[in-house]
Amino acid sequence: MATRPLAFGVRFHGKDRTLRVHGAHGKGRGFVIEDTRSGRPPSRRVHPSLTDALRDFAASWRARLH
């Protein structure tokens, strides 16, 4: 069964933080999470699968509450 890359992105924005998930471009396939906060340099985390990327995305978004 063929798999397709993520054809859309995910973006959550709250106060001074934005989290984005999108497919990685280039030779290595995977998914990238970009965490942007005001006053800090943006961080990028690369995951080999969409499941891992969304799990990290959800954990990061929930962690902002604590």
C-alpha cells in the first residue's frame, strides 16, 4: 500500500507561541515541528513518521498549560 506525504499543515497559535507541523522537504522524508516563541530562536524537531510528529505536537501543546 502506498503512503502519501502530509498534504496539509497543522498550526496552533496561543499568546506568544506558535507550533507548526509540516512535511519535510528534501532527500530525507519525515515531518517537522517548528516551535516559535517570542524572544527565543525557533526550534525545529524532525520525526520519521506522522504519528511521532503528532504525538510530540500534542505533548508540546499540552505542556504549555503547566
